[in-house]
Amino acid sequence: MSMGNEVSDAEVLRGKVGARFGQRNLEPYVTRPPDLTRLLHELQAHQVELRMQNEELRRAQGELEASRALYFELYDLAPVGYCTLGEGGVILQANLVATTLLGVTRQALVGQPISHFIAQADYCTFLEYCGELVATGVLHTCDLRMAKRDGPPFWASLRSVCTPDGDGRPTYRISFVDITANKQMEEALREQKDFFHQIAENLSDFIAVLDLQGRRIYNSPSYRKFLGATDGMSNSDSFAEVHPDDRERVRRVFMETVRTGQGNRIEYRFLMPDGSVRDMESRGSVIRDKNGRVTRVLVVSRDITEHRQLQEQVRHMAFHDPLTELPNRRLFCDRLNLAMATNARSGRYGALMFLDLDNFKPLNDAFGHDVGDQLLNEAATRLRQCVREIDTVARFGGDEFVVMLNTLEPDETESMAEAVVVAEKLRAVLSEPYRLTVSDMTRAETANEHRCTASLGVTLFNGNDASPSDILKRADAAMYQAKQAGGNQVRVLTAKDELRQVNLKS
């Protein structure tokens, strides 16, 4: 402090010193000469002033140290690499993280162009990035690969801004972080997405992701092949195309899956845009969030129409004669068992007729099995046309047929009379001429007329019969009697007659 130039400050300082001295005992100095007393007073004021300046200096030094520590924490220890660039992209400053990421010391890093640490594969991207930054000066971001001094390149996310220094020259401040792990995860997710996309593209099944109300969020490309177009399917009701008779059942199963988190399999009918109906099978499973709550439902469906048709064909083949399409022996026995149980409850009788074509073998021998098959088909058609829908006509093989009449009268005599009437009708119909197409050696076709009669055996049954095989044996025995009598006849054999014959033989 200058005593001559800073008068006002000196006066202020003296005032402060006087205030301090005013609290002391100045009596020892009272007797001293005035000049000496004033000089001593000024020296003491200088001492106080120096002490105060030292205190101010120490405080400033403390703040400076605190600022340096804060700078070190915020700049050097930040989890982000920082670099300050001058003209030409030369690195002027760099923090510790930047040196660690780039694999060099701070001394080796400062003074180097930042371009030396850009991977060659992304150098063009970096130049384009720098051009935009220089042109605008505003904050820019970019992801590229940076080169480490000793090690493989790493993916970095750059954030840069241009600010002038004290002399107005442009200074570029860059921050960057290592995002290699994120890029690897993105690449893994992309590969996984491509993998599942390829599966979805080539999968014949239909994949749908639904919200908890059953509205569509995603549909696989296979839906387009199935429906012809999927425009407007997003956010649409997935139950709308379900057959009205199945819709509520499908909705209940879906809500049960949402409620329990357990997937279910269900079969239902699906309405196509053209109005046709397809059979579908769907399996549902839930998608949960990180807290385990159900957020979505994944549904995998497939068209089982052809499968159902094939199943029906196999079932039909298992229970029907392949030539005439009539029930075979297996299906007929099932129906006979059912009829016996029904008659046992109702107290009514049923009738069983066993018939055999009388002169079928000569036709096969003369013209071959193809012509014989024509006659068998025609005979089957005539038999079906002569009975009710509730009755059954079956082929047992060769030229043997069986006819079962369900639910006749409770009275045995009346039931037998009714059965004989039907049997005579069948005999008469089967005796009518058959017009058959015959091919000769030159494949020329001619229409031939053939007559073929039938022998029929009739018996009754109800719930008291021992077994279906007993009934069949009784009808077969009656048919044999008709055959022995010359054919083209109807013979009747009751359980009582059969028992009487057994007794006579014994």
C-alpha cells in the first residue's frame, strides 16, 4: 500500500488500526514526543495491514487449492474423455480419461492432431463431422471408431462444440466415451432381430403379439400369405375373424391366459375375407416386464384345415368300405352295440338282415373285377335308398351286405312283420336288372344288362341278446337257409327258433 497515492485507503486503514488500538492501553506512549508517537502508530498500522493482507492471501490460496481440487475432480477424474483442440485439430489439453482411452500419456497426447486417433475406416465420417462443426460451431454428436495406441479400435460417442479463446481464436472442446459395449449389444440385438425376422418370414405358422385386450400389436409376414393383405390389422381386434360360434370360447381362453400367465392350446374356426371357413389351432404364452407383470400375449397359430380333412379321411377309411363308401364291419358293430343299448332302454326291437348276392361270382369271372365293382356300387346305392336315415347299411366284404333297422315296435310280432316287409322290398330292388359298362380288348365300351338276385336272412334283437356276434350269427344262419332253398328268398330266424333247432340237433 502507498501512503502518498492511496490517501483515502490509508485513512480507512488508519481508522481500522485506530479502532484496534482504541481497545488497548496507550498510556505508556502518552509521554513520548508527538513525532515519535505518530511514527510508531503508523508502523503498527502497517503491521496490521500486512497481517490482514497475509490472511487475505491465505484465504485466496485456499480457494485456489479448492478450485484446483474441484477442477481435478470434474475434469481429470470425470468418466468422460475431454480434449481441447486448437487450430488444425491439435490437442491442447486432455484429461486423464482421454489419455486412458487412447492409451498414451498426457505429454504424448498434447500437441498431437486428434485425427491421428481416428480409425481409418471412419476417417471420412470424421472429416464430414469436422466440416459441420466448423461451419456451424454449435454442438454436434457423432459415433465413430477411435484408434488406441496399443490395442484394437473402440467405438466412441463424440460431442463437440466450438468456442473462442481469449484472443477470439476458435477453440474446439470435445468429449467422448467408450460405447463399444453398447455397439456390441446393438449388433447382437440386430443379429437376433434378423435371425427371428428370417424365421418369421419363412415360418408357415402365424405369429401375433397382442395386448391384454386382444388387440394386435404385431403380425408375422405369414399372415399376408394367408389372408392376402394385412393392411389395417395393426391395433385391430384379433377376435373379429373368429367364427361367431367359437368367439366367446376363444376370448375366455385368452383372458384365462392373461390372468394366470399359463398358455393354452385351442382349436377354433377362422373366417376368411372371402367368407370361407378354416380350422385353426393356436397356442398362447405371455410376455412379462422386469417386474414379472404380464404385458403382452404371444400367440402362435397354424391352419389345420388340411390336417383335419386328412384326419377325417383316415377316420373315414378306418370305418368305411373303400369301394361303396358304406360302413365296414367295425363301424357296423359299433352301431349295433349302440342300438342294443338304446333298445334296452326303450323296450323296442331292432332288426338285422344279412344278405348275399346269388350270382355275383359268374359276373366277376366273365368280365373282371371292374365290372363286378360297378354292380356292387349299384347294389349299395339301391340298399341305401330303401331304408331310413336312422338305419344302417354296411358291406362286410365280397358280395355280403348287412342292413340294420333301428327302433321298430315294442311288440315282437309287429316288429318282425315290419322287418320282413323291408326285406322283401330289398330283395325285389336288388333283383332288378343292372346296366353295366364292359370294355373289350380294344378298350371299346358296351352296355350290358345283368341280373343278380339276393338271399336275405332276418332276425330281431333287443337288449336281452347275449352279444352282437350272436345276432350276426343268427342272421347269417337265416341267410344260409335262404341260399339253400335256391336263393332270391327271405328267411327269418328268431332267438327261439335258433334255440329250438339246437335242441332238435341235440
